[in-house]
Amino acid sequence: MTLAPETTDLKVRLRLGEGWFPVCDLSTLTPGRGVAALLPDGRQAALFRDRDGNLYGIDNRDPFTGAAVLSRGLTGSHHGRPFVASPLLKQRFDLTTGHCLDDPSIRIDSYEVKAA
């Protein structure tokens, strides 16, 4: 039996170094929309959940503009790979690896994410 995320008290956690950092309740993540989270070192992560329930975490800072906006980007898929497009200049970033799909020389941090 599968429980709807809205009826559980699962927490979304990011792997930071050797440990897991609790970020938010799973119910906070709406499929197709991002959420920004402040990390202990002052950086921001952008968290996403897709319609299949998969979780993704990437750096929230757009490397082309320096603005912390990727959590507000549009999500989609390209050749079966999930991505978010920056709301500013529209470059697409693979949600699994952090690689820029439009400029192979650019990559942002990606995080291992789980709900527990």
C-alpha cells in the first residue's frame, strides 16, 4: 500500500558530507515545482519532486547570472532526463547530475536526496 505524501510525516533530507540534513516535509514539495532551502554553510539548494515521486536536489544558484533562482525554474525532461530551466536565461540543468544541457562546460552541484 502506498501512502499519499500529504498524509505522512516524512522529511526530505539532503546528503551533506557523511550525514543527512533535514530540509522540509515531503508534503512541501509539489510535483513540477521547486522549493529553496538554506543549507548550514549558507548556500541554497533547490529541491524538486516529479510526478513519479522521485526527489532531486541541486544548487539553487544560476551560474550564468549568480542569482539564487533555480528553484523557481520550469521543469521538464529531455531524452528521458529530468531538468529545470532557469527562469532568467532559460539554460536547462539536469536534475540528476547538475550538468547544463545547453553548455557542456557548466555544471552545478547536485545532491543525493531521500525521504525518511
